[in-house]
Amino acid sequence: MIEQKIEIRTPDGTSDGMMYHSQDHRRLVGLIFLTDIGGIRPSQREMAQRLAAQGYSVLLPNVFYRVGRPPVIDFPVKIGEEQTIKRIGELSGSLTPEAAERDASAYLGFLSDHELVADHPIGVVGYCFSGALAMRIAAAEPDRVAAAASFHGGRLFTDDPASPHLLLPRIKAQLYFGHATQDRSMPPEAIQKLDQALQAWGGKYQSEVYESAYHGWTVPDSPAYNHPQAERAFEKLKEFFAGVLGRD
């Protein structure tokens, strides 16, 4: 597996990041791996590389490039502490719905032009904060994104006029949602409302709650990491992408 540093010109600047592809330089189906709020770091690079090993060319962009280059959080994260709250606000605030849509076109354009990415619809996966971002990318480029997945995604259904669920009419991709248990950012009533919106939407989707798996359970450096459930999530993601996109 080759790990390549990349830079992507966007309407708002330059997003740095990584690209993962096979050593034999085959053209493979492209995927976008979106980090959680902690940004690019060893755990996210390992997760993206593991996904690429399944037969894909995987783009790992620094979605927080407007704030800075990795590490975007360079201090111990302590939930509820002022420093942590402030930094998370800066990072999440940099990705407005409009900014996310502009970035989507830049990321898809980069994959389309890359010599090791097949001329084929792509997939995208997001974790925690970026579960909603995966939906925004699918809505921004509906004819180019065929599969979008979210694991322990937060605030996917809210009363906000910019709630991600309102994007469903624009989305053509198949969708997968793996929800956490007792997630304050996506409580049971929000999951129920999202499922109702998905049913009304009429597209192909899967939505499930991972029992005894709490917010952040898929990420190895998360306090909530749950290895058995993380492995189940990875197998589900493999199955989902293979079923929709195919693979090498």
C-alpha cells in the first residue's frame, strides 16, 4: 500500500491530506474517508489505509484545512474543558454547509483527475462529526457519489433549517447509518425521525443501532473504542461498499 501526501486546490484555499492506493498502480474505485473532529492523525490514517487494502483508492482530505494543517488538535482532549470546547467550535464552525459543498466538488474533481482512480462512481464514509459531511458530499455531487456511510454520526436530524436530513431529496446514493447507543448528538428520537425521513425519501438505505457501542466506538484512539463492534462496523462497511461499488 502506498501512502502519498497530496494537496487539493479548493475555492477557499488548499486542502492537504493523504492518498492511499495499491503498489501495482492499478486504477481502482475511489473512496473519500472523512475524519472525525480530531482530524488527520495515526488512527485515521490506519483506518483509511485498511479500507484501501480492500481494493480501493482512498482519499483522506484534511477537511479542517481552513483552520490549519494536522494535527488540528495538539493537546489532550478533555470533554467539557474550555480549551477543548473552543477548539471543537473552531473546527466545526469552519465547515458550513456552503463550504462543505464547495469542498465536495474539489474532492470529486481531484479523484476524477487522478491517474489511479477508475472512471466510476465513488463512495464516501464519515465518522462522528463527518457523518453529516458524507451526506452533504452525496447531495452536492449526486451523479458522482453512489454510496455514503456514516458511523456514530451526530446531528443528522435536527430542527435546524440546515439539518442534513433535508438533503435527502438531492441524494441518489445508497446510504448506510451505523448509530451509537445513548448518543447525545443523535438520541433515539432523532434516529427514529431520521428513519422516517429515509422511508419517505424512497431511496436505498440501511440504518441500525450498534448495541453497547457508544459515540466514537469505531476509532481506535477514542475512549469509547469497542473492538468487537468496531470490527463488525468495518465488515459492514466492506459489505456495503462492495455491494454498491464493487471492488477489485
